Amino acid sequence: MNGQAVQLRQGKTLVLEAGDPRVLARRFAPLGEIAAIDLDAAMGKGSNAPVIKELLTLARCRVGGGIRDVTTARAWLDAGARKVILGTAATVDVVSQLPRDRVIAALDARDGEVVVEGWTKSTGRGVLERIKELKAYVGGFLVTFVEIEGTLSGLNAARVAPIVAAAGLNCRVTAAGGVRSASEVGALDAIGADAQVGMAIYQGLMDIADAYAACLRSDRPDGLWPTVIVDELGTALGLAYSDLESLRAAVHEQRGVYFSRSRSGLWRKGETSGAAQSLVAIDADCDRDALRFTVRQEGAGFCHLNSRTCWDHFAASSFGDGLGGLERRLRSSISAGDDKSYTARLLREPGLLGKKLTEEAAELTAASSHDHVAAEAADVMYFTMVRMLQAGVSLSEVAAELDRRALRVQRRGGDAKPESGGG
């Protein structure tokens, strides 16, 4: 509201202002999807679209508020929203025109009955009835328990269980309203529902790492969670272990922190070696008994043998990893100041890189055999990577841009641009 993160009680009374939503987005980003709700748009009093579009570049977001037609919903999906949340606009006519797995129908309920118009008007329709109508067309439901929303009175999972059953396996239910403790989040996850939490976090009653941990379990005698560490391109760097204390530290410090079995304490990766890790994302596996940490790895790498991964010492080269390895070799060459390398020449001589890119692209287009296409494509990728490094662009940034484009639902025609020049 008005560009700030706020918390309302029962959708009306402003309880607190939580500050810059960008700061919160960075804080919450590693732990999953953030619900970015434009309250001004929902109330017809304005728009926070520019701010929300910034949030989409900082975290995985589901967007709601003021989305009343197919065009607006598609625009948010194209902008990078993982999902859109539709309230009164969640009719079969509208949602059937959108990608099912990226639509959430919001059902505001008072004592089991759906209410609209700022929760003031009863529809005479039950929540389970609306779910039955819509579940073939949406990927999930956001059910808000209006009578306890913003009250911190607690939400019993038993109230949500019939809703989860009605939605079925292919529709994930998100429950909102009154959630106040990590144990409630864990109980909801155990029955197959997510929790949307605001007030309890902003008022310091719930630690977000504790809430995440409440959904986890372990089949190990020591209770640890095996943790696979990968870089931003998905390459496995190694295996570690996490416990509640290390998970808290990782989330709050936003770095790679693990449980050290040898020292029986926290292991902050890079604290002594300099090979630090910035935390990008934490994901639990399907059984909730193992974690994946996606990190931005600095220094030589993750392994204590001073290699990037714990498997590199079995390989002929410490680089490898295809494009990721190429990027690291080029960065290493540039940082070492190797003026005799071809890469240095490309960066030094004006116009040479542009000419080579054009030349190699033409050769790739003309290539006909399988091996020839592979070789020319490798050339194009090399010169492209040099251009990227010249501009300070990383491979992970390009991958992120491709991921954002994959979220678009409206595709461009892709016709070739008219050739310039002439004469």
C-alpha cells in the first residue's frame, strides 16, 4: 500500500507498516514464493505495479490484487510472476483462458462461506462448493479465514484438512489468517497445505527459518538433514549437513552455513578459506528429509582440496562443466592479466569481437553436418561469453533471463528484423 509493505487486520484496519518491500523480498527470497498483493489496486485506489515489478526481479513471487481480467493476469505472468492470484475474477470463463498451473483462486471465507466486496458481502456459497467448481481450471487455492485474519489467534490444521481434501492432489491449498507459530506451519504442511504468513513474522513472533524447519523431517539417528550444495547453474558442488541452528544462521546471514559433524557446531563456508557462499535459495526435496542449497560460490570452490566441486579431483581438469567451465576459464585468464591470450586481444582491439561474432554466427547458420554445427555453436558461445564478460554479465544472469522468458504466456511473433543499409 502506497509503495510500502503493510499489514491489515481483517482487510480493513492498518495494523503496522513493515517498511520497504524490496528489503523484505531479499530477506524472504531463499525460502520460496512471496505473495505480493497490491492492496491499492484491489481497493481501486491506485497501483503499486512498478514496485511489484521490481520484486519480481528479486524473488519468486505470486502476484495478486486488482487482477480482474485475462489481459491483466497475462501481463503479470509475462512480467515474471510465478503465479497470479484472482479473487472475484476467478470465474471459469476467465481462468480457463490462463495456464492452469500458474493460477490461484482466492477464496475469502467467513465461517465456511465465501464473502466478497472487502469481506462485507456474503455470497451464500460455501468454500467447498467453489472449490468443486474451479479445481479443474486452477492450480491452487488461497483460502483466507476472514474472522481470524490479522488477529494472531492461531489456525488449526483441522479446519484446513477438508479444504485440502476437496481440492485434491493437483491443487495446492494455501491457508491464510491467524497463523502465529512455526508449529502451525508444520502442521499445515503435514496435511498438504502451505501457510501464508505476515503478521507473525513482522511482529517477531515467528522466525522464518523455524517455520521452514517445522516442515522438515529426518530419517537419520542424529536428526540432521543431508544438504546438497549446487551453484546457480545447478552444478553439484558437494554434500553437507544441516540442523536447525545452521539453517537459522544460513537464512539470517544469507550465506552457506552448515552443521559441522567434525566440530559439532556451525561451519560458515569460506570463513577461513575465503571461498564464501552467498545463499540464493533453499529447497526441500519431495520427502522433506533433504535440502538443496543454491549458492553463489566465491574463491577456488567448495571442496577442501581447493577445487570447485568435491568431484573435481577425479577429473582430468578442475574446470569442466561446459559453459560454466568456459566462463571460469575466461574469468581466470582475464584476472591473471594474460595479455597474450586471444581473449585479451578480443577485448583490446576495437571492433574485432563484433566482427567475429557476426562471422561465427554466419558460419553456424551455414553449417550442415552434426559435428560441424556443434563446432560452430561452440565458437559462437565462446565469443558470446567474451562479450558478456566484457559487459560484466554472468552466465547465471543470462540463465535467469531465460527463466523469466520461460514464464511468459504471450509469445512474440519472432519475425526477422528488416536489414539495414543498402545502396
